[in-house]
Amino acid sequence: MRTFSINTLGCKVNQYEGRQIHQFLTSLGLEPVQPPEIPDIAVINTCCVTQTASAKSRSYIHRAQKLAPHAAILICGCLTAASRLGELKCPENHNIHIVKDRRHIAKRLQKLLNCTAEPEKLAGPAKHNPTSSKTPIRPANRPKIKDNNPAFANYPILPQLTHFAGHTRAFLKVQDGCDRCCSYCIIPQTRPFVQSGTVTELLSEARAFVRAGHREIVLTGVNLGSFGQKTTRRERWPNRQNPKLAELLHEIAGIPLLPRIRLGSLDPADITENLLDVFDKHQNIVPHIHLSIQSASDEVLRRMARQYTSSELHEKISILKERLDRPAITADIIVGFPGETERDFQQTIALATCAGFAKIHVFGFSPRAGTAAAEMKPKVPSKVIKQRSKILRDLSDKLAGQFRQQFLGQTVSVLIENDSQPSGRCERYFQVFVNGSAGLQKNDIVQAKLIQNTDNGAVAVLCRESEVTK
């Protein structure tokens, strides 16, 4: 029996693409395996957003070479797309297959496996099995396969997903690519082509997720707010506005039997009255907004080449609080960016405190080779970065506790993700541990009354009148 393994590192977009690869390989008749079983083909879907991510990706590659020396190892993802930076450090040979262009992943896999089925059938649902287990994987002396091989012309691309196996919530990639070039970010070099799915395609995929039993869909993209645009540079949009994300959200939220829809990361400027009008129209859009803020200092934002000012940050947060019922506002913040002074840092602390963030994802700045920020000065000492990071993480814990506290005594909707000790996320994304809930299963949605605030979430009891939604 032919088998495969896949390791995916990085963001929600990478996770989505990893599931595409998984579904494609199962459609070819392969079976997934977990260690200690040795696969016939090992896929490493890499990330390189930081130097640490690059190192971790290389570690997975070396581990695959060591544990499965006779397997075909296919390496894809952002690290291969940025291979010109010299960080991959893994030459292609008869066992190592490097795919620099993610649009060629399906072609390379099918060619590698020497499949004989008609290409158009291979992009069908996972249940379709057009190849028999007798079709051999190429032997260890297989020739290298080049992306520009003319034989690829009739091979398929990775298919739309029909389900997001192993997850209660499903990620729906609606947008890819970025050409904005924030000074700290390598993504425009690894995903430079800005593109979006069509509304028809995305609705079809979302409906498939609902049929597969997913209770929550998360819209995601490299730059989600640029959905439907050919560039992520806001100054090139008509009136600097993009109504298309709101239109897509309205369509997907209208899918019958979809209890929840959540948005992935947004830029502050993506918060528009038009978007919030859609929130008002659909009760299944949860009141949770994740903002890619990075800093609240105008000088730091300028050096980062972000597309907003600190005053716009305050304005957008105020609008969110006015329009939505006690929204969970979570944020990404970079600490210790080159040139960040104590005054700059305190401006970020002041914004976080005023906003009452429900969660802060704190990233201590580390220079990313290949980006403008890697060469910027003055550098903030690593000791100072660690100190500021701790201050911000402590503040995050305090603010998260205060945010949960206001809901004690109230009923929330919980999507069960762990059935051994029933717990899951509520609408506002904080963790809820449900007592008195024997018999609950993963993927159930229940109504629970919050009774206690803890360091890592809230404790609740199952409402007696609650009907478990399956």
C-alpha cells in the first residue's frame, strides 16, 4: 500500500494548502501515516516568515531524510519560494524534489507518482480513487522532474477542499499574495502574486465544508482585506476602499446551516461601515476581530511602512466598540522594532490598555534576512526586547482576564473541540471549560453559563434548557 506523510508549518494559509495536498494525495489512492511508520512519500510544506521558521522547516527536512532515507521527499511552501535567499540548503536530487512555485505542487506530485489516471479525474473529491495500489512509486533512481516540463500542461492544480479533516473549524482561503512590502516582512518575496478566489468557487467550497459537518468557517488570506483586488496597495484602490470582502462575507454568512463564520487577520483600515453593516445583518458572524496592528507609534509605523497612523488605530477601535456588542478585539504587536524608543513602546501600551484587547500576540522583533528592516538602525538590545515583551504579555493576560470577567453569569455558545474534558471556543474566541457536560462530543455546539474566570479561560455549566446542536 502506498503511503504519505505531510508536515505543514506556518500560518492559516499554509494550513489550508497543506489540507489541499492531503486531499489530493488521498484522491490518488495514497494513505496517510504517522510516525513511527515510514511513508513512501514525505511532504514538507515549509514556512520562512522568520529565521526561526526557516530553521524549523529545515529541521523537518533533515528529519525526513534521516527517518525515511528511501522515501521521496517533496519540499514546497514559502521557504522554497524564497530559495534564492540561500536558506533552503538542500540540493535537489533523485529523492529530494523542490517545488518553488506552489501552482506546480499537484503536477509534481502526480508526475512523481507516475499515475496513469486521467488528470481531470484526479482533482475530484477525496473519495474518488482513480489509481490502484499496484501503481508503483518511482524507484530511488527516479530522474529529477522539472516544473517547466511540457508534459505538465494537462495536469491538474490542487483541488478545492471538500472538508478540513481533523478540525472543527475550517479555514477557507479566499485571497493569496502581497505586493505591499512592509519593511519587516518577507512574504512579498514568497507570495508576490496577488489573487483571489471567485465568489462562486468560494461559496461552493464553503457549502462543502457545511455538508462535511464543520460548524465554523474562518475566512483567511495573506492579506484578507484585499480580497477581490489585484494589489494590496490601498492607494491603488478606487477611493482607497474595497467593498468586495463585505460582499463575500454577506454571501457566505447566508449559507443555510452554518452556525458560525469568523474573519481572519485584518488591517485596521479594513474596518469599514460597509463591513460592519454585514455583521449587523448576520447573527452567525461572531463578534471577534483580529487586527494586525504591530505598533501604535507613528514613527515606528512609518519605519515599518504600514498603511495607517496611530490616530486611525484609535478611530477604528472606537468604531468597532460602537457598532458591535462588546467585541473581542485581538491584535498582533511587534516589540523592539529598530529605532523603537521607550516613548514609542509606551504609546503601544496606552493603545492596548485603552482598547482592552481580548488577546495580544506578542512578537519580539528579530531581523529577517532579505527585508529592509534587517538593515535598519539603531537596533534595540535583545535584553530590552525581552523586557518589553514580558511587559506586554503580562498586560495581555490582565486585559484578557478583564475581558472575560464582564461575561460572568451570562450564557455563551461553545463549540466543543476537546471531548475528553469538554471545552472549546465561544463566539468571542476565549476558551470555555464546560462542567456537567458528560456525553458531549467534539463538534457539538452548546449553550453554557459562565461561572468562573481562570488564568487560561472561563469555566461554565451546561444550561439545562440547552439543546446540543450537532
